[in-house]
Amino acid sequence: MSHFSTVKTELRQLAPLRGALEDLGYVPGENQQTVRGYKGQTVEAELAVAVDGGADFGFRWNEAIHAYEFVTDLDLWRQPVPVERFLSRLTQRYALRSVLEATRQEGFDVTEQRDCQDGSIELVVTRWDA
């Protein structure tokens, strides 16, 4: 019996997902990866983070929802924050990276970025039209 759990997400692009993981201090592997779980069980994912002494976690593409789903063995989760908080922080960093890339592509410059006490992130962007 598999111990892996999956959580649907709205994460649809691999580059900002990889960057968000790096922002949080994780080192995701390259290309297709194996996520390890209970008693050597494994599952394949497009992006995975190997964790010493706990459950690996990863993200695999779900064609039905056109998004990556989070996959891990929740019984072995040993991260410093609960999985719900981890996914919340990851989603925020993903959104930030996506917004920053979109603003760059539209010709905007970030003039201010501030982390607020309530956990939100404020951005001020400008663009000078000739």
C-alpha cells in the first residue's frame, strides 16, 4: 500500500516553481526525479527535493488539471513547518516570481519590494514610456 499523498496546486510553470523552491532554501533536482517514501517506495516526479532523514517531496504534472501536484509521504514529513504552511509559502514565492517575470517582459522595473509584517509582499513597479 502506498503512503504517498498528493495535493493539487495551481502551479503551472516549472521555472517559477523551481525558483520558489530555491528561494525557500531547497535544492530541486534536474529533470525527471524519483521521490522516496516509506520503506523504499518511490514515485516519479518532474521536480523533486531529496531530504535526508525524512520524506522527499516533489511535483509531478497532472494533465487533467494542467498543473503540478505536490507529492510526498506525509507520515515522514520532517520539515520545520507543517506541509500546509510550506505550500502556502511556496505558492507565495511562486506568485512573486511569476509577477516579477511578467512585469519584466512588459518593460516594467521593480523600484521597491518590501516584505510586510503580515507576511505579504509589496511591489512597486514603474515603466517610462517615451
